[in-house]
Amino acid sequence: MDVRHSSDGQTVIHFRAAGVTLLVAHLLFVGWLTLRPLDVPWITAANFEPLAGIRADLALGPAEAARRIGGALLLLSPLGVLLPMAGGRIFVSPWVSLLRTVAAGALISLAIELGQTGVPGQIVDIDSLLLNTTGVVLAHLLVVPVCRARLRRLGLPGVRDLPHYRQETRLRDEAPGGATPTITGVGLAP
């Protein structure tokens, strides 16, 4: 019996489908927001010095610094939750999940920054990459472990039986010493 296609496995399928849908919607919004041309009278130079842009934002005052830094932290932070949700894994190591999510978030942020090189009015900023990735890390750490623990504790149909199903499938499909070798019959020559 395949859990993904059973009536109990519908919970996992719906969870992943919602994650993929929300992830695509968020990425489309971020792409529209960050890769649209801006009509500005002048453009600052690209920032390749880490933390220089953050220092410049802090020099503008606390309100403006909070708006700029907070905006960069929040831009990709939903990916910290949506990427694991789209993956649909409930039983996974928290460190592997964090590493996988942060790597994907950093690569998406890097792709956005590289894409901005060809967009009029947009500049490349290494601090945006750092802040976007930090936002992904914070969102993942604050939400994903709690949600996974709750899903496991609730024991929803399709979620509750996954570790047992995987273990039973492995035991049924694999003999303890591996597959028994067979020798095919060889016919006699006429």
C-alpha cells in the first residue's frame, strides 16, 4: 500500500500542494518586486563590501534603518517556511532541513542579486544577500521545528504512519543479507 496514494496519505499531498502553491506565488511576487525597472534620477554604485550598506542604513537614523534592514530581512523570510512545506517532509533531521533551506534561500537571493545587474534602476548589494539569507534562517528556526513537532504529535492520518510504513516497506522489500542471487538456466546447444 502506497501511503501517498491512500486515503490516509491525502494529508501529506494536500500539505505539499499548499506549500508549492504558496512558494510559487511568493517567488513571483519577489521577482516582480525586485526585478522591475525603476525610474530614478541617479543610481549608487554596487556594494560588494559586506556590512557597508547596513552601516549606511544605520547612519540614516533608527526609523529608516529599521525599515530598510527589516524589509531586507522579511523579503525572503517566507522561504524559510515554504521550502520545507513544499518538500513535505515531517520526519527529517532539523539540521539537514535547516542546511537545505538556507542553501536554497541563499541561492535564490544570489539569483535575484545577479538578475538585478541587468535591470535599470536596481543595484547589486551584498548586504541584501546577507540579510535575505538571515531572514530565511530566522523564519526556519522560529516556525518549522514547532510545526513539525505539532504535526507529529497530532498524529494526522498519512503523517502518523509514515516512519512505520517506510520501515515495513524496507523490511519487506529487502532480505537481511540482501537479495538472493539467482542463476538463469542455460540451454544446451543443438
